[in-house]
Amino acid sequence: MMNINWNPAINTTLMHHEGVYKKIEKRVPGAPFSFSEPSEFRMFPPAENLGNGRVILRYYAPDAKSVAVVGGGGSFPGTHPMTKDEDGYWSVTVTTTPGIHVHRYLVDGVTVLSSSMPLVFAAAEPANAFECVDEDCAWYLQQDVPHGDLRMEYYRSSYTGRWKVAWVYTPAGYDESTEDYPVLYLQHGAGEDETGWIDMGKAHLILDNMIAAGECEKMICVMNSGWSYREDDERSMMSGGFEQELVHDCIPFIEGKYRVRRDRLSRAMAGLSMGSSQSQRIVYHNPELFAYLGVIIGGFGQRWLGDDQKYLEDYDFLKKNLKLLFSSNGEQEDFCEASRAQIRKLQENGVPAVFYSTPGYHELTVCRKSLREFLPRLFR
């Protein structure tokens, strides 16, 4: 398990994958920041996989009276009290399911984050995350394969007038190649931002590994922030501004800067949760742009689509405009069976639809597995 513990996909915080853990000098409250060479004693990893679903979590707080890990729900619920050792480390061994688990720490009754644990943005605020790994995890770890690039791009929103940022994955060899690539526009969920599919989803590593194995086509992947509001907009997860940004601002920007194919059969859009609803609406509204749609841990009811539910009853429209409608859910999601039934209905009426489910909740672990199932079906 040691090689997995040190894989950069598991321990992404600064220097943690180097395997040299030392205690930095204790900060004096109110004192100005300073840095001195850490030399007091060796630190332990903040999370360590033991195998069989068991993970040790550690938190350094020698003066604390009580420390606990607070799970993020789903596959890692509840509060888990920690025990302090003589060096000031609090620890607890938890048993959970393979995948990524969002959590926070409760120190003397105050919810805090660990600066030693990887940081993510989830449930609309910063959080820590750890990985529980098993024998089926190599596909999202950093492997000895050619790696693509992650590029941060800025473009102006015609809806808000402000700058937007998008992360763009280009496959290995992009700069040396002369070929044009298809594009997947991949959206985050309601509690996340444009970093979600990178920090928690490991989409870039999944693409690296699958492309290297010949399991999917080489493609560019664009990950945007799905939040787009003017100052006087009503706050809603279904921000109308994002559709305008993607169609009129982001896609032209990408197609003006990158070597990409510009036909509808070379564009796909997918998203998780909120992003799945945004993807549905944008693909249904713009059939001239997209031929592939991914609805990841999403749903199809009125709650999700409002008036756009009508598109799911227009089988001729869907058969004409979609080469694939892919849907997935965790089997512990409340609406998993409703989504399965909706896809079955579409299939019975000739729509090229696929449903995938796996044990799990409304979480990024299910999203990763869904992306692994979705990618091989694109652009072929």
C-alpha cells in the first residue's frame, strides 16, 4: 500500500508525496509569519491506507482537549472521535468504501480544516479529502504513461461582463501534433467549481490512463465554472447566464485558440448533478452544437429540468440529434431507479441511450466511475 499512499493523486498537498514529514516550528498566536528549517521530529502522513477499506487519519494538535473527524455524509457519515498520543497526534482508524471522502475536523468544538490534508472545494465551501483505495484504483492514479497538460484559460463573459476561468486538458503530444481534436465540455456540481473534476474527479489522470491504453479517443476536455450571475439575478442552481457564456463565449474562445474539430459529432457535453441538468438544457437547446450528452449522478424529473422535461418525450428530436445519451447514478441515490426507468423508456422508443449504475451515493466516487464508462463511447 505504500506506493499508493505516496501517489500524487492521493496526497496532493504541497510536498506530501515526497515522503518526508517533519513538524514545523509551532506558531505563536499573533506573531508575524516566519519560516525556519523543520527539524524537531518526523511527522506522520495525515492519511494512510492500511488495506481492506481501513484508513488511519491523523491530526496534529498537542494542546487540544478533543478532536474528531466529521464525515461528509453518503459513504462516510457521522463523527469519529480521535485519540491523542504522547507526541500530540490525534488519530482514528476508519473503515469505509473505496473512493474519495470529504470531511472536516472538530477541534474543541470548532469545525476546522487540516493544513496537512489535501484541500478541495465541496458542498459550497472548502473541505479536506482523503482516499480509500483498493485493487481497482490504478485507473485514476498517476501512472507511468504520457501525460497531457492542464491549462488555465481566461475569457470574458458576455452575460456578466466579468472574466471567467476554464481549465483545459490537452492530451499528451498535443503541442507536437498537427491533428484536430474533439472536445468534451465537462461540468461540476452545485457544491463545487471548475476545479472539482480535477481535484476530486481526477479527470485528467483518467484521460491520461485511458488514452494511453487505447480505451478512448484523444480529446480536449474543458472544465468551466457553471456559476454565472449578474448582481440583480435571482440565485438559482440553474443560472441562465452559463448557457450564454458557454455557447457564445467559451466555445468560440476554445475553437479560436485550440486545434479542435468544429462539427457537432466532435463535441460532447456532460456534467455531474447540477452540471448534468445544465448539460441537458444546453444540449437540448443547441442540437447544432452537440451530439453527445452525459447525465452523471443527475435526474430527469421536473425538479431537474422544469419546462425542458418536454425534450425527453420528443423521441424523434432525440433520435435525430443525439448519437448518445449516457446516464449514471449511484445505486444508493434516491432517484437512481427513476433514472433507470427513464432511460429504459427512451431505449424502447429508439433513442440511443445508455444507463450505468454502481454501488455508491451522490458523490465524486460514482462520478469517476461514470466518466470511465462514458469516455470510451465518445467520438467513435
